[in-house]
Amino acid sequence: MRIVLQRVSHASVTIDGRVKSQIGPGLLLLVGIEEPDNEEDVQWLAKKVIQMRIFNDKDGVMNISALDMHADVLIISQFTLMASYKKGNRPSYIRAAGHETAVPLYESFCREVRRLCTGRVGTGEFGADMKVELLNDGPVTICLDSKNKE
């Protein structure tokens, strides 16, 4: 699993002209899933993103986690994170998991973040054409991959 984590002042996702979810200060998580991913990846990444200390303390040092500050979280599925770009100029998405694998893992990840999170958690809609708006705070953007735990 891959996640692009962004610290945001606010973010929202719109589907078919309607805002499905919106959050205040917190995390925007773009989530990509590939076939070998499993519940171990879900658990590790959910815990990692909620406990990552990327919010400023009173001294302006990134030392506070989303958990500690009761931050909101917006979770968006994004199969394009699994793009292969080594050959030619058209990305291949063959590494992205099919619906039968990706949907249950995405839903499991959302449930686990909800369980761990002390703020509001919003989601997009798997497979939908989504418009995501955000105000990146910092900017702080971190890429995580469950295959690179060590």
C-alpha cells in the first residue's frame, strides 16, 4: 500500500457536483493498493499516519501527532499511486489491485483510521470521479509505502 499524506488546513472531496466529505485541520490521505497488500499493510499504515508527529507544537516544531491534536482525516482512494512509468510515456496501472482486492482493503483502512482517530474522518468513493480540494499546510507532504517499513 502506498499513501501520500498531506497536512492540510482544510480539504474536501466533491462527486457529481456534491461535496461528499470535508475536513478542517488535519490529514489528507491518498491511498493506493496493489494485489499483494493485506491486513498487515492496513494496520501498519493506519497506525503510522495517525501517530506521525507532523503538527507544530507551541514552539513551532513538528512534534504533535494527528491523534494528539484530534485532527480530522480525509481518505481518498487513488489507484494512480501504483503507476509504473519506467517504459514509455504512458503510465501503466497493472500493479494496482483489482476491485475484489482493493475495495475490502480500502474499507478496512478507513475503518481502522476511524477506530484510531480522535477527530472526524471523511472519505471519497472508491472508483468515482472525484474532485479533491485542499490547502496544504506547510507544505507538508510525505510518501509512505508499507513495503518499506524498515
